[in-house]
Amino acid sequence: MVTKQMSIGEVLRINRYTAPIFMQFGMHCLGCPHATAESIEDASMVHGVDADALVKALNEFLDQQQA
């Protein structure tokens, strides 16, 4: 389960196919140092993204992958 406290890098290590979801939310620099250091919540604030909506979309995607 993805949480707002996780980094983008952590989520990508769980499933690299989550990258398009981050990009849909305007987070295009998935390989930058911030992606491994700051939380999804912090990155969302910087990019003006709703962190709850992003986490929901990521978890829905991951749930579908496990089905």
C-alpha cells in the first residue's frame, strides 16, 4: 500500500509501471534526486498536486495489478 510518506523512488521500486501515473499528475522528473529523497506529500505540494488523489490512483493501479 502506498502512503503519502513514501518517496516516489520507493513506489517506483515496488512497481516501475506506476511511472505514467506520476506523469499524469505532473511529476515528470522521476529520476531526479528529489524523487528519492522527499515524500509524495512534499513533492505534491511543490507541484501543486492533490497528494490524496495521487496516492489513491497509485493504490488503485497496484490493486488492479494484483487481481
